[in-house]
Amino acid sequence: MATPNTRLRPAERRRQLIDVATGLFLERGYGKVSVADIARAAGISGPSVYRHFPDKETILAAAMRAAVDEMSATTAGALAAPGATFDDLASAVFAMAVSHPGPLALWRWNRRHLTPEQAREMIAASEGVLGAWTEALRRDHPEVTADDARVLAWAVLAVGGSVSPSRGRIGIRRYRADLELIAGRVLRAAPSTAPRLPAPPARRSAVVRPDEILDAASELFFSRGYSAVSMDDIGAAVGISGPSVYGHFPSKASILVGIVSRARATLEVGVVGAAADSGGDPIAELRALVRSYAANLVSSTDLAVAFTVGREVVIESGGEALLAAQKAYVARWVALLEAGGGVDAAGARIAVGAAMTIANDFARTRRLRRRPRFHDELVHLMDAALGI
């Protein structure tokens, strides 16, 4: 970290501010970080930050662009090596993700704060990376269809993006080796070979106004982002005025609490049902949890909203119980995989993280969500990531 007396060239100072801001955004949440906080952490004055960036939003966009550029450079560098394979490409990106996970985590969890123009720019750059990965995969595996290759490339990228900024006690080499094993399993799970499963039960239509409001708000928060949706927007979606919404919920935050509470209940119901149907077999129970989780992602946007809205917003809205439930839910998956999957606790945590990242990333990506067999494919890829 720089001190106030440190003199850096403009490009170096800009890079430093991006790195500092990335760390703060991940640690506290974007909404909890000010330009003054970034300046203080960088060891310079607030006005000095404005010589490089006009506002916090531009710093975030620059940080995300740096993440995409790093991914692009790593992809290009790996593919430029003589005889480079798709496995070499994945290995290079996993090495980057494990040693420096912050930028990828920032992109995954904070892109909702971008302006539409910034988001389009980032998506275009990301599409270039995905295209290069898809071409490399098809070159090594010509038997894979173009459609399967694109989805599989997306899934392997999600595996790389599953690395937590805090790896705990899992070493870099171990983490990277496990990610490579998981990616290998995922690559053998072509979406077109996904077994057909019973369709998830359709969600029952709301019969009372509060449920209608929660349903509408969940869809809006998912499609636009929490901060971009107003009470007037929610009211219009259910055919009432914005002020009328206050007759049912005192604030937008209280609506979010309703949504995350439903998500929490969904997780709890899935756990109870999986345990009851498994006959004491940990892998059977884990399989049931995978199917329950995927079905709920398909049939409702509640879980996607709960896992996408920033942690700081959920906490401020009274959602501490949901965060605790999420943590316990993930821990149950880890314990079941460790008990029945022949892996240790560290391997189980890495595999569960990869499977859930695939599920959550796919669920909040509209073009994947619209696929005709999305539920079947999601379960197939999650099972592969877990090795069950």
C-alpha cells in the first residue's frame, strides 16, 4: 500500500487505485465504499483520486475492465504457445484465478452496478474470451457440437470463477489441481447428453397482493438489479401505484426481506425433502439437493436474487438469517460429499463451490436460462462438477 509521500507515474497510480478499490469493494461491498475510503487506503488525498477517475462508478468499471483484460491476456498467451490445448488454456486461467481471485470475483458480484453502456462494453469483451475458449475446445474435441462447446466453455470458466478471494488454508497448488480435475469432469458432461428429468413443478400463482408484489419485485430485481428498481416500478408491474405498494410493505428493503425469506424457506424445504428421500445415503441426499436447488433456480428468481444482491444490502435489509442459512446449506453439501464422495474436506469445499458457481452463474445469464432443457443441463453439469 502506498504512503502519502509515494510518487507514482499516472499509469502506476491508476493501477494502484484499481487494485485498492477492488480489495475494498470485495471486503465491504460496493455501496459501503466511498472515494474517500479508496484515497485513504491508497495513501493519497481524495482530490488526488479525481485526477485519475471522475467518480466511484468509473473506478468500478475500470476495475472490471482490468479483470476482463487480464482474462483476455491470459487466454491469448496460453493459446499462443506452440501446441497449446484447451486443457493448457484452462490450467493457465485457473492459475491466474487461484493466485489473484479478486478481479474475477469483482466481475461476478458487482456488474449490476455498471451503467447499461459499461455493461454492454464488458459483455462484448467477455464474449471475445468465450469465443476463443469455444474455438479452442472444438479444435481439441471436434466431436463436440458447437452448441455443447459454447455451454461447456462457459461452465469451465465458471469453475475458474468459483475461487473465493479468501481460500482459507487450501494451498494454491492443491486448489489449482482440484479445479483441473473438476473441469475435466465437466468437459465430459456434454449438455446434449443430459438425462431427461421430470419438469420442475410450476410455481403456484400468487393469490394475495403481497405475494404478487414479491413475485413482481423478484423478477424486476433479477432483470434490472436491486438499485435500479423503484417502488413505482414494482407497483406498475402489479397494476397499482407506487404509493399503494407501501400499504403492503413499508420500503423496498422490506420487499427484499420478503424475497430472501422465501429463498431461505426454499433451501430449508429442500434440505428436509432430500434427507427424507435419501435413506441415509449421503450421495443420494446430495443428488436430491442438486435437483431441488436447480429446480428452484428454474422455477423462480428468488434464489438468484438472494445470491446476487450484494451482501451489504441483504444485511441492511435484515437478511442476516438468510446469510446464515446459506452458509449452513453449503456446509451440508460439503459434509455430504466428504462423507460419501471419497474426498477430503478441502476437496469437497472446492467441488461444491464450483458446482454452485455453475448453477448461480447460469441461472442469472438470460441466454442460458432460456435454453429448452436448461434444468436437465444444469443438473448434469452440477453432478459432473461434484463427481457424483
